[in-house]
Amino acid sequence: MKLLGVLRHCSNLSRSKAVMCATGGVQRELIGFERGFSSYSEDSEMEEFLDYLDRLKNYEKAGVPKGAGTDSSDGFDLGRMNRLMERLGNPHSSFKAVHIAGTKGKGSTAAFLSNILREGGYSVGCYTSPHLWTIRERMSLGREGDLVPAKKLNDLFHRIKHIFDQSIELENGSISHFEVLTAMAFALFAQEKVDIAVVEAGLGGARDATNVFSSLGLATSVITTIGEEHLAALGGSIESIAIAKSGIIKHGRPLVLGGPFIPYIERILRDKASSMSSPVVSASDAGNRSTMGGIGRDKGKPYQLCDIVIHIKKDLQLFVELFDVKLCMLGHHQLQNAVTATCTALCLRGQGWNLSDESIHAGLERTYLLGRSQFLTSEESEAVGLPGLTILLDGAIQPEVVVTTEVTIAGAGSRTTSASLLKGAWIQASMELGTGFVDIGSGDYGKYLEDQTDCSVRSLKHEPVLAVVNSVEDSMKTANMILGMRAGNQSGVIVVTGSLHAVSSILSSLHR
């Protein structure tokens, strides 16, 4: 558990870090990825749209300015986004929306809720960010949750491009990549006449480009967690982050809290909700019970068997009992996200949405996302050059081998933490927490390990080995080599974690 503390200690680094671990456990969700590697041939159909976006200011690439996500003079100009939506005819006013903010868990909660609504028979538009391979992953449509077809997105772009051009001119060129993309998503959902949209906030809440919904258009707001990510952009303290996230709360509309939260942070959120006359539902309410049972497999995919019981009496009265739910999204954090989505679904049911217990159960079981607790198949492990090895794309605790590396991302060095800096952060955190490690430097590990006797390697079996390797693929092979020398014939687990850029590089290699 001390090593889990090291991971947490290092987690304040840039989202574009990539850590390669061989370990026996997983608990950490991955976020922080952009355009990535596109294996979708359809994307060539919208090349002009992608080029248009690339010419705009992209804060996902360049990094977010200090104070940009706060409701202050330094914050993003939400008025600019409102003016853009007005020029488009306010498409977001044609459907109801669930707006989700939070430090972690937004994308998974959005996926759970979207599938619950689809199982209820509704046409759903889901907007999330960022993505693994193609920008179309950010927008899913209809009752099946298919990615928006490239042709449909391209046709829409050409139909409203003149409005974007006009807005860019009127706003002195300040319209951003995310603002155009968000406007496209809302215009698409209006065009396709979705029944409801599930919208993930980009940064913060108060000044986020997605925060254009009025009380009339918002069904429910959701805040999943509050942590110290994007600290400078959101005001410099965890309190300022909570205030920024609370900006999505609208007058009279229910607020669902995921959590659990630090008490004084939850008080900030509840006070804001009270000032807006918004009833509050907590997924961490004392009346709720969520438990994890065993792990099984269904059609080759692992799942965790869970029970979810919601019994809330305060503000809103919500009740459901769901037993033997097979969650394909693994880990306690994903169970908490599932509980948050369930509470949100019950809020919607209280507003008249036809969501049966069966729909909620089926929607939770239906949800699966690439790069979240994803075990590669034996064929995929063989394709990346590690036949017979268990490879997990997700987070890690209690690692035996930590290999830091780097991946190519949009924005290049502006958002990349170097492998050597990551290694330094790990060393510092280990020293502060009193955990041991063995630093074997960087370079040709094959030769290094060949020079070590079995005795010298195995004598270090209680200390994590720390190394630096140039590529993700070579990192996996290095970790496997070290594990093999330590454990003999016993099989290990390779975990790819730290950024979905790293996950994307592995997945893309399977399609080359």
C-alpha cells in the first residue's frame, strides 16, 4: 500500500505522463488524451473539418492558462460561447441535458448513464472528451450509441461553416477548438432529434464551453469527484476547484454528487446547491450500499459481480435494488461511477423518464470503454510481441517494476513530462514515503540484465525496480524481462498506465 501512496504522490504531474508497470492490481482510471492515432478510414472524409479545427486555439494541446476555468476576470469567456450558440440558433435548447463535471470519473459516468437511457428506449446524444483514435469518439448517437459517421459530421460542418467563419471574425479570432467542437456536437444532437444529451464538461464547470444550458434545458447536473488536477487553471486550491465545478449547478435542478468528498468540499457544493434551490442526491449517502463480489468472464471479457442498493430519503426519495450486476468496468472506482450513474437515472425517473430497474441493470452491464481496465486478448498480446503474457491497459498499484517512458502526443513538448522527470518524481515520492526501490538507470537493459546473476536479481525481489526506456513497446519488453528473471517461470501482469496516449500507442500497433 505504500507504493500506492507513491503513485498518488506522482499523480499531480502532467496528464501526458506515461508509466509502464508490471503489477498485480488495478484501481486507476485513465484520462488525458486527444486526437491520437486514427485507424478509422472514414476520417479521411472529414479532412477539411479536422484541418479547420487544427487551425484554432487548442488548449488541450497548448495547456490551459492560469485561472482559465474559474468564474473570474481570468476565466474563459462563456459569453463568447453563448453568442456562438445564438448564431447557430441555440440548438442546445431543443433537447434536455445531463451535465457532468468532476476531476475523475466523468467519462465513465457518462457512458454508464447513456447506456441506461438507451436501454430505456431513448435516443441519446453523448458528448465526451478527449478521445483515443478519432475525434468522432467524442460524439455518440441514437439508441445504439454508435459513433457519429464521418460523412454526417462533415456534411454538418459544411452546412454551418459560414457561421463559424463569421463568429471567428466577430470574436477577433478567439473562438477555440473546443468551442467549435462543442457547438458541432450540440448542432448534431439537435439535427438528429435526440431525446436527451449526456454532456461531459471539459475543464471546470463555471466557464467551460459546455456550460450553456439554462435551468429549463438541464435535467440534472452531476459532480463526480473533486481533486487537485488542473490546479492553476482552476484557482490554485482544492476549494477553488470545487467552486469552479459547482458552476454547472442550475436553479431548481437536482444535483447528483458522486464522491465520497472531503467534508468541507462537500459543504461548498451543497451550499452552492442550496443557494440555487437545487435538491442534492449523494451517491455516497449512508442509505446506499454497493458491494463487489467475485470476478468472472462472459464471452472472454472479465467482469466484477456487484450489488447496488440505493435508498435515499433526504431532498429526493430514491430507491432501487440491483443484484448480480456484471460490471465490465472493473475496480472500486468504476463501481462508484456506476452508483453515481444509477442515482442520476433515478433522478431522471423522478422527472418522468421511463427508466425501469431492468433498464438500469442492463445499461450498467452494457457499458465498456477501451483503455479502462482492458485486458488484451492472447492474440493481441502476441501482436505486440509478448505472447502468453497478461497485459492490462489501465492503472496500477503495488508494482514490482516501474518503467517510465514517453509517447508522441499532439502539442509535443508543451504537454509532455519527460521520462527522466517522471523517474525523478517517483524517486522523490518513494523517499518521502519511506519505500525502497532499485534504480537501474537507462540504456541497454538487455545487456545489463544479462550481466546480473540470478541471485543478485532475485535478492531484490522485495524492492521495486525503476528504469527509463524510450518507447512504450520496449518498456513492456523490459518490464517482462525483469519480471522473468525475478519470478522464473511464473507469469506476470504488464500494466500500461498514466495516459491514454500510451494506451493508444499500444492499441494502434494492433491495427498496423
